[in-house]
Amino acid sequence: MPWMRLDKNWQEQKLRVYRNRHDEALRISAALTIRRQNLLAEILTDDLDGLDTIHKSRRLRQAEDELDRAHIDLISARAALEAEEARHYTHEPREARR
């Protein structure tokens, strides 16, 4: 039946969207983690050299705040993906629900 094929395509498309959101959140989290590590290394180097680290410390706090938000986004994207996958893989045809 054509509606079953459309329904299946729609479900698969939704699943792809949720996977893409999760992958994007994962990439953002990884990039922010790298930025945080680089800032930490710069601050340690400057501190050892006796240079002022106030500005970089502020940037580090900002990066940590962004990383916290990215982790929250990643957790919510992962939860949405898992919920959609559970719905997708347990999806019953309409005839079976009758």
C-alpha cells in the first residue's frame, strides 16, 4: 500500500534528522573540548613564564560555559535520537493496531 511506504519513508527521514542533530552536537562538543584544552595549555605556559593570564582565564570560563551548554544539547539530542529509534523500530503497521 502506498501510504505504508510513505509512512516508512517519513519515519526514516525523521530518524535521519535526529541522527544529524546528534552528530552535530557531538562535533560541537568535541571542538569546544579541544578549545578548552588549548586554552588550558596556553594559560599554564603563560603562568610559568610569569605573564598575565586574566584575559585567557576569562576566555577559559566562557569556553567552559559553552562546553556545558553543548553537553546539555548533546544529552538532549541523544535522548531524542534514542526515543525516535525506539519508536521507529517498534513501529507497527496500522492494520496491526486495529
